[in-house]
Amino acid sequence: MRLLAEHNQILEGRIKALNGNVIKTIGDAFLADFDSVFSAVNCAVAIQEDLAERNTVNEEKIEVRIGIHVGDVIYRENDVFGDGVNVASRIESEAGPGQIFVSSDIFSITYGKVDYKFKDLSSRDLKNIDRPVHLYEILWDPARIGEASKSTPVVPRLKKSRSKLVYLGVAAAVVLVSLVFFKQPTDTTERPTLAVVTFADETDDERLGRVRVGKVIGDAVMQKFYEFPYVQLVSPLQIMKVKKELGLEDHTVARDLSLAEEVAKGANGRFLVSGTLTKLGNQFVLSANLNDIENEKLLSAIQLKGLTEASILGSLVDSLCHRFQRKLIAELQIQETTPHEIVSVGELTTTSLEAYSQFLQGFELYQSGVFHPGIEMMIRATEIDTNFALAYSVIACAYSFSKEHEASEVYRLKSLKYKHRFSGISKESLIYKGNLAWFDEDYDACEKNYRLITELYPDDREGYYYYGLYFAYLKQDHKKAIELFERARDLSPEYYPTYRDMAYSIKALNGVEAAITLLQEYIRAHADGPGVDYARKTIAELRGVATE
């Protein structure tokens, strides 16, 4: 009874920490549900890790077997029934002490998106189940990584359910995880705003400091919320502007929630996300809060752990964002009718901190007007991670607008391999699809995607800038282009490319001297900015003076 009480305490603690709900216990078995399959998998691994650590210092061992499955279930009188429960239970009984077995459905969802390797166990006939079930083992113990299957087996993907809810199952005995479907909002102007204020690096790790891991995490979290259609993400440029006005540094804001709230309020955010990354021994710990500033309440506080650097931009950021998104869906009472696809950060970007850091620094340089050094840094990011889809797309676009069309075509072809990853409505996905349509001379699709950015992200510069490019160079409507460039300039006055392209539209309407006057105004206002040299070169080009 003493060991059972300790066993229950460990499992209940982990289930609660990962936002699970214990439905019932049967002897030493648990029946519980989660709001994310990734949370369920991470919970299963955390339970095994906790027990393994406990067992190293205790003669009396506690060991559990865990099984995970997905299927339709029915809730009735504080219990749950259905094929999903039965299969999860049978998978659990196949596992041995300290093992986690999953069905092919769970494997299909999580493969490549969690920081664990899988071992193919082939199909098995399970008791009282009328079909074979293909099983895999999650190799959570680093000592067994060598047992992982060398190639990725072909497994059937989940079929879309016609029922309102689909439930994913985990067991320690049996745990159920829900995938919920929701309604797409039709009026984007009514979406509540969310500000990702800061993620501070408190690891005291010199290398992580060099790659600016806090900024990398913050940007990755924003990527996930750009894909989330139920809130309007406050522009990071606006967040930076408010911090600068208040004279605040990231590490100061992260340690003081009242300062984070002040920044979010200044940026007109209703919801606030902020957090820190720390390191305990060999474990990385990502802690974060989700606050409703308008109603002055904490919606969620989580703490996630990972053993490798890849887990930071992998399972940790994915789990954090998914749980916060689920909490927002519940808080906003969103009608659950249409599916919202779960997209891993690594699918659109990368799980390599080094590659992400190179990309961010290069993108910042490119956006500030330092074109080729910025592009070169982004290329280095793709050399570190050759599957960095977003980087390929941005490089192709950068070369195109730098009039280096041969290089642009090389990176366009590389980015095309990852076309399926840009199916969402994030700003980056829409830019990718708009650029691709430009390359393919599908100008209607180009206009549609660029316009949609301005509608979904009205406080972000990129949409107005790209939409302005469309009118300037494809429609030759320079009056409309200038109007859009001015909107982009108002949101980001230091961004030189806006002035460059607006100058050429002004030249088309009002002549060379009017265009030069605009660029001279930029030089006076941003004398120390990185775009000044490029502004002078553009003036020389407008005057017909050759430049190197």
C-alpha cells in the first residue's frame, strides 16, 4: 500500500503537470485524458524517467508499462468507453516493465516531431481486437537508442473522423488524449490580440547565449501562433518598440510579470505569453505563463523538460504552444466544428538552435537593408540544416528582389520540395505562397496571398510591403503601391527596403528628384542605420551614376 501510494503520487503529479485529467484509477492502473497527443507522449516519457531515477536509489522498485492509441470514445457518467479505450488497454498489456508501446496512428502523428526514437515492433494480434495493430516502442532511455529502427516504416495515417470529437489514447494502464475540432473565425477584425513579450535565457550557458536562445524561442513561439487563427498576434516590431520606449531589457521583463504586462498593454495585447529557459544538470527546463491581462487572471503556467538541445525547438516549444492554444480555445469558447492542424515548429523552420540563430540574424540584416551579408547568413542556416524550408523560401525571395534571378531560381527550386509545409495562414506561409505565385506568374494568387497578410496581420509591416511590391512591379499602379508602402513605413520607420521601393514608385509618378528627396529624408532620420549606405547607392542609381 505504501508503494502504491508513492506510485499514484508520481503518476498523478506528472499527469497534472502536463495538463492531463485522471478519469479513474483501477488498482494500480490509471485512466486519464489530455488535450494533446504530444502532452500524452511527453507525460508517458516523464513518468518512466521519474520512476527510473527513483529506482536508482531505492531497493523496492516501482515499474509501469504504458500503451498509447487513438480512437473514438464516448464519455458517460465519469467514465469512458469505446474501441479507443480497448485498443489502448491491449497495447499497454503488450508492453513490459519500463516500456512505452504506441499504435501506428500515434507513430504517424508524432514521428519526427518528438525528441524520441522509435523501434518497429511489427503488427500484432491483440486479445479481443478484431484486427492486427501495428506497434512501435518509444525508446525514452538514451541507453537503448541503438535499438531504433534505421528506416521510417510506411504506416497508415489517421482517417479524418466525422464525429465531433476524436480521442487519442495513452495508457499507464490507459490514458486518453483528445484532438478537438473548431470553427474557423470569419471576421478577423474581432480576434483578440496576443503578445509574445519575451523568453529569457537563464541557463548561464555561453554557447546558448551566443546563439541568442531566448530570442530564438520567442520567434519559434510566434511562428506557432501565426499558424493559430483564433488570435491576432501582436507584431514583434510593436513589442520591441514598447520595450525600447520603456527602457526594458528581455531578462528584466521575464523576471517581473508586472513589467511583461506593462509591455503587453503598451502593445495593445489582451493575452500575454512570456517565459524563461533554465538548465538543471543535463535537463533543459522551459517555463512559461499565459495571462489574460484584460480580465487580470493567469490562464496557464507550465514547466517542460527536455534532455537535448533539439528538444527545445522540438517537443518543448510544440507542447507549450499547443497547450496554450487549447487553453485559449476553452477560454474564448470557440465552437468546435472544423479541424485546426497541429504543425510542428521543426516542419516550417528547424530544431537546430544554431541554424535558427543564423537565420534570424541574417533575416534581421536583410530586412534592415544589408542585403548580401544577410542572405549569406541565411544560406549558412540551410547548410547547418538542409531541410530548413522557411530559410530556402526567404532566400529565394531575397535574391529575386535583389534582381539576382539565377540565384533566386536555385533557392526557389529547393523551397519547392517543402511546399506542403506552407499550407497554413501564418504570415510566413502566405509570403511563401505569394512569392511562389509571383515566380509562376499566377498574379491573382499572388495578390490574394499578399492581401490576406494585411487583413490577418494589420499591425505587421510585411503584408503592406509585399502588397506594395505587387502593385508597384506587377500592376504598375504606383499610387496604390505608395499608399501601401507608407503603411509599412509607419509601422517600421527604420526598414530601408520600403523607402527604396517607394522611391521607384515616386519616380514613376513625380520624377527622380522627388524620389531622391524621400531617400535623403531616410538618411537624415536614420543616420546610424545599416540601410544608409544602400540609400546612398540607390540615390546614385537614380541619378545614373555607376556604383560597385
